Amino acid sequence: MAQISKPQSDKTTRNNVADQNRHAAERVADATHSAAGKAEDMGRNGLAEMQRSATATLETQRAVAGQAAQDTKEFGQALSQLFNEQAQHNLEVLTKLTRTFSPAEAAQIQADFLRASMDRSVHFTRRYFETAQATMFSAMAKMPTDQASTSRR
């Protein structure tokens, strides 16, 4: 009988080992499945964060581009106004110079012309820098704080 029970004992041991291996394999499969689920969730969350960041960047770019377009329009209008004023002034000076015969009066007309032209140029330059500065500050104000801090590095 001892010989008969030995094969039964070996079979039981093999079944026990097989059961333990099966349970271990199931636990490994569960752990792997759980890890894969967590990795999938992390990937999904990362993708959602990237999409939010891209959307914020796009909105910022649109806002900055819109402001830059407005500022460019204002700059173009200022430049056009400067050209018109200068052309009008040139015509007035030419008219005055053609009607004068006195060299002193002609020199005074030219001095006034030069002074007015320089004043107009200074006024335009000041306006240009104010517009450029407003555009820059507007763009920086519309940037999300995380982008503003990385762009200053």
C-alpha cells in the first residue's frame, strides 16, 4: 500500500504545485492588468493635460496676434497721418518759398520747416515706441503664467 499511496502523494503534490502556480500566474496577471490600467489612465491624463496646455497656448497666440494686428493698424494709421502732415507742410513751405524774395525770410521759412519736421518725427517716434511697448506688455499679460516664466529664462 505504501507504493500505491506514493504515486497518489506525488500526484497530489503536483496538483498542489500546479494550483499554486496557477494562483501565482493569476496574481501576476491581475497585477499586470492593474498596472496596465494605471499606465493607461496616466497616459490619458497626460494627453488631456497636453491638450489643455495646447489649447491655452493657442488661445494666447490668438489674443496676442489680435492685439498685434490692432497695434499694427494703429501704427499704420499714425505713419499715414505723418506722411499726410509732412506732405501738406511741404506744400505750404514750397508755396511760401515761391512767394518770398528776401533771403532772410527764406532762411526763416526753411528753419521753421526743419523745426516742424523734427517735431513731427519726434512725435511719431514717441508714438511708435508707446505702441510697441503696449503690444509687448499686452502680449506678456495674456500669456499663461507657466509660459511667461519659461519664456523669461
